[in-house]
Amino acid sequence: MASLFQFEILTPEKTFYAGTVTSLVVPGMEGYFGVLAHHAPLIARSSGGKLKIREASSEERLFRIGAGILEVLKNRAIFLTKQAQPIE
């Protein structure tokens, strides 16, 4: 079984997403990058775009996110943004 970590997408209005995931693919300022469990501490800016997560159940989910900041620390990742919506 893959290692898991907590992930949240937070907007000023609410917690848009919160769950246990195995991986993230995040749109950074200079291209996409991945995050797995036990990733080194990181703070990164994002210009927005498509964010992909793989949940603990192995289901993939896609979100369209606005510009924001990703923080990874102690097996937890938080993406702060003003805009987020699921992609069906």
C-alpha cells in the first residue's frame, strides 16, 4: 500500500477539499511538480491550472485552481487559493 498524507484546498470562504491522498500533481510557476508522502518541507507559488490528486482509494480527482500557495510540512499539504472547482 502506498504511503498516505493529508491534503486540503482552502479558499477564503471554506475548506474546498480535505482528504487523505497518496499523491499530488501541482501546477507550479515553472511547470508541474509532484508531491508524495514524507516530502521535504516546501512552500511553492502556483499560477493556477489543473491540480490532480490520487486519493487513498486510488481514485483520481481533478480540480481547476486559481493562483495560490502550496505548503508541505510534516506529511500534510495545504493549497491556499481564491478559486477552486472540480473538473468532471
